[in-house]
Amino acid sequence: MRLGLDYVELRPELPTALEITLAEEAMGWLGWIKSPEVRRMVWDRACGVSGRKMAKAYKHDRKTLERICRDGLERIAGHLNAREA
């Protein structure tokens, strides 16, 4: 039974050219992580995939995934800091 409510499909706002450029730059940073699996884990985490889903997909416990992602992010940070020096 409908209650006289109209349902509207909401679409996310389109990204700006600057946002696309920044996203492309950030994706390039993933290349500094040698392991393709770790790159994928860091990307999944950045996209908001839950620890539970990642644990199931990668067959690791959540604490291990947190450590792996942290190590990957530290590698990226190391490269970015070295570029600034």
C-alpha cells in the first residue's frame, strides 16, 4: 500500500574537474605499494569497505588487515614526505 509518497531516485553529485584530478593523483600513489593484494586492500579501505567484508574476502582477521593497510599507507606517506624534502 502506498501512502501517497513519491519516491525519488537520488544521485550523487558529479565530481568537479579538480576532484577528479586529485583522485587520479591519489590512485597513482598506490603504485608505490609493491604487492597487488595490499594495493587492493588499501583501495578497498579508502572506498569505505567494512573490515568485516574485507576479512571475509581476503581471509585475514580484521587486526591483520588493519596492520597491512597501515603499512601500505605508511609506505605512501614515506614517498610523499621524501618528495617534499
